[in-house]
Amino acid sequence: MRPISHPDTAQITLADVLYALGDPVRLKIVKTIAQKGEQACRSCGGEDIAKSTLSHHFKILREAGIVHTEKVGTQHLNSLRTDELEAKFPGVLAAVLAAANDIEVCDS
Amino acid sequence: MRPISHPDTAQITLADVLYALGDPVRLKIVKTIAQKGEQACRSCGGEDIAKSTLSHHFKILREAGIVHTEKVGTQHLNSLRTDELEAKFPGVLAAVLAAANDIEVCDS
DNA sequence: AGTATAGTTCCATAAAGTCGAACTATTAAA
DNA sequence: TTTAATAGTTCGACTTTATGGAACTATACT
């Protein structure tokens, strides 16, 4: 099995990060992880979304450098790369999360 | 001629704003307007981009509530809706602009 | 082994982006 | 007041990206 690849901090771009955050489903996922900590995929995104689509959303978040995915058993645990993002783009993620009031968190 | 329509503050969503900012060309445009003030369209975006595409990018920015477009003669002057965005999503635009170091500004 | 769970990959369809060409609107010049 | 020039939009074709169902892979449990 192919190991999960994540971009190096140097490869993370602002446009990619903002693009990844610019989707209601992904915003909800990110907010959920921020609030509830490391989070399994399935629980996020709501019921009315195909798991192949959800897989795609996590891929976008991963490749943008926003989440780190770790495989544990059958599940993938996702965590925010908060410190790295804060170092590279100070205040961006924090401001976005603070502004995400309307976005509901997954009930897990 | 149809007047240019802009979304009301209440209609602006975080996902739309982030999506609009999540493109290198649009990020460059926004940074340029932020630095140089009200700005005509043509000068932004570089030479290697079709004007129909540029028109599309400004439409995205306008519909997301990021820029206000005003027609003056043959040109369209664009300004950032800084105050409204700051009121609705405090710190977001400021953090993004501050983080946009790698993005070069249009030479006008 | 057999079954269940968690995700990914593949394929087909739907939605967005990109660009050239034609069109509209405004200004300036002849 | 036609004619030309400039600034942008709109249209149509093509390309790219998103979405979801079905089949597949990997791990765990019995």
C-alpha cells in the first residue's frame, strides 16, 4: 500500500490553502477537526455526500497542506497542520475558523 | 446597459470569499487593489491571460463580495469592500493580504 | 476462510474554467 | 456625425475539475 503523502511546508501555497477552504463541505470538515481534535473521515461531511466525494475532499485538504492524515487500523485520522500553517501564513487559519460561525460542525 | 450588481453584506458567505481568493490570478488582483487603490481591470492579471478570462475573474470577485466595481467612462474601477468584509469576517482579508508575500503585484 | 468496516480508485456524467471571436458601450478623432 | 479606438461583456467550443455509483484494497473481527 502506498504511503499517504503530504506536501512539505515549503510547497504549501496560499492560493491552494484558500482554494481548499473555499468549499462548504471542506470548511465544515476543517472546523470539526479544529473543535473535536483528530477525527475519522466518515463522520464528517454529512449523510448526503458520497464517500468517494468525501475521499476527494480530504485529498484536496491533504494536498493543500491543511490536514495531516494518518492511517490507524482501518480508519484515517485527520489532524490540522495548525502550527505549520500559522508559521507560514500567520493568522489566516485562525481568522477563518473564527469567522466560520455559520458553518455547523459534524455531529460525528 | 445592465447596472453592475453586488451582493448585500448579508449574502456574502465565507466559502465564497475563500473560494474567490483561492486562485493565483485573483489573489494577485486583490493584492494589487489593496496596495494601489482603485484599479482598472486591464492592468491586472498579466499579459498571458485572455481578457474574457480576466472578466470572469472579476465577476467571481464581485459576486463573492470582495470587490466593488464602478463604471467610469469606458473603464471599470474596482475597490475592495474592506470594511464590510472586516465587519463580517474579522481579520480574514487582512491575514490573507499579509500572507500574500509571494504573490507579485501588477505593474499596472 | 468469511464478513464487516473504512477508504480509494475507476468510470461516466455534470459543472466550471479558459480562450478566441463577435458584440456593446463609451470616448476621441476626422 | 461617421469612423476609429478602447474597455469589457457575452457566446460558443474545448478543457479541466467535481460528483457519485460500483468495484476494488486493506485492516479487523469472528
